[in-house]
Amino acid sequence: MFVARLGLVDFRSYVRADVEFEPGPNVLIGPNGIGKTNLVEALGYIATLGSHRVATDLPLVRSGAGTAVIRCTVVHDNRQLLVELGIEPGKANKARLNGAPKRRSRDIIGALRMVMFAPEDLSLVRGEPAERRRYLDELLVARQPRYAGVAADYERVLKQRNALLRTAYLARKTGAGQRDLSTLAVWDMHLANHGGALLAGRLELCAALTPYVAKSYEAVSAGRGAVGMAYRSGLDEGGPLVADRQFLAERLLAAMAASRKPEIERGTTLVGPHRDDVALTLGELPAKGYASHGESWSFALALRLAGYEMLRAEGIEPVLALDDVFAELDTGRRERLAELVGQASQLIVTCAVEEDVPRSLRGARYRVVEGAVHRAD
């Protein structure tokens, strides 16, 4: 799989941009703040329907414009697929595949499989659990696109259940009396079903991914220490978890029943996949708080490379993007990384200084200037 062409209209800093990429290495060169990351961010949005830099769509639309458009031509098994996405903050995105409108934007998920590593990924090691949950879910969807619907359904039901709990909480706090919570049992059942499916996918993914993480860290760090990862759920207290949807749904349903009183008192859902975490360890210690800057950087890179290698081993050849990565690495790590990614079907690298990128990865080169991209070779 590779991206043959990317077109942007009113996306971030670009009024218009049109870039033709090549299979193999592609290097985007330009000063910091000029718009290199905007290009890989647009590709990432097509792949995940989200930005790795911001939580809302508003910053993605150029100031003064109402809508941003991303057009991406993807080549897979010698077949071309045109993916188009219109982003209008506050409204549902409009998606097309080969010109045909799609009822839901998530129907384009899977058209482009992509793994991206960016400086923001340090938060996978140092940040909050939400960052690690997002990492898992994006990889889960890249591996099996149907999980985009599972995650969306879980979030929809969670929002409805929280709204019911919140209404009852506020009524009690303001002296407005008790609210009818008879429908809470219905939302419990829906949340358990969708949550069980999402949790089963995450558990199975973690089990498959763990050896790739260990191998990738060893390669990136030249064997300096061992790392581990383990899924941590609030349901663990009831005994070991297995990646079985029905088993997990029943466990989640029981946990919600046990948490009924504190949930009503606090006005929010206290158990479920939205509160889980992934424990990352360096040796015997938790990586968060103990890993040095270099170790954290290597661990974050290993997480992304592990996902990439796992997808490749399962017959999926994703596009790999490295956003401003090489400037943070010493010479040894640069060369080791180049060895690991050199055979990617398509690699997109951004850099401010071309010499930071190992020569073996320079391939097709592009100069990024204010609002424009030009082929440089």
C-alpha cells in the first residue's frame, strides 16, 4: 500500500496543496513551523479520523475558511482508491470513496492503513492513560477496521449513560428531588455488550503486540534493557481476564452493579474500557516516572514500530510516517532506525535538516515552503 497523491484545500496552513508521492522513501524538507507536519497529519486523519496533535477539528480548518478538504489517492494491490473527506467543525464530516458518498465518515476507515511516529508520542510513555488507550484503539482499527464501529458505539452509549447519571446527580445537588433511573439497566446492558467487544479486542491485541514491542525496543536501544507491557482494567479485581466478548460483558455488567451507589453519587460511569490503562515497564520499574528522556523516546518509538511490524506480519503493509524523528536521535539510533524501516512499502519522513536523515532513506525529496510543496529531485 502507498499514497500516490495528496490534495488539500483549506487544511491548516494550506489554501491548496497537491503532492504526488512515490513508493519507498519520501522526505519532506523545510524549516520548522512551515507546514511539513500538516501534510502527514492530513494523511493520519484519513487513516484514523483524528489528529495526533489536537482533540478537535476546528484547528484543522484554515483561518477564515468554513471547511477543509482532504483528497488522497491510495494504491493497494495495483488498484487505486480515491478517498475524500470534508471537515466542517461542529458538523459531521462528509466522506466519499471513488466519488460515491458514504453515510458515515467511518466507512472510509481501512482505505489507508498508516502508522505514524511523532514527537507527541512521548506522551505514550509519560502521559495519561487516555494516550495509551488511543494508541491501542487506533492500532486495533488499523488491524481490523470493524472496531471503528465498536469503539463509536461504546462511546455513544457511554455518553448517554453518563448523561442520565449526571442529570440525577445535579437534581439531587440542587434539591430538585430524585430522578427516575429505571432506564439505567438498559444502558448497562448496552454498555456491557459494546464494552465487552472493545475490551476483548484490546486484550487480544496486547497479547499479540507485546513480543513485537520487546523486539523493537531491543533493536532501537541496541539491547540496553528489557521492556514489557500489560493491559490494566478495573475488572481485574474479579480475577484474570480472557479475551472473550461474552465473558467480559458479564464481568462488566457485574462491575457496574457493584458500583451503582458510587456512580449515582458521583454522576459518572466508573468502570469500563474508558478507564483502563496499559502498564509499560522498563526492567522491573514502571516506565512512567523512571525512564530517562532517551529511554522514553526509544520506548515510544518501539511502540509504533511494534504496531507497524505486527501489521506487516499479518499481511497488512501500512504506510509508515516519521515526523521530525531523526533530529532527536543520536547517530547510532538513526542508523538502527533506518535499518528497521528501510524496506517499508512507503515511508514518509519530515525533517528540517536533510543531513539528519540517513542517506539510505532519502529517496524522493520535497521542499516545503510557506503554503506550497515542490519536488526537489
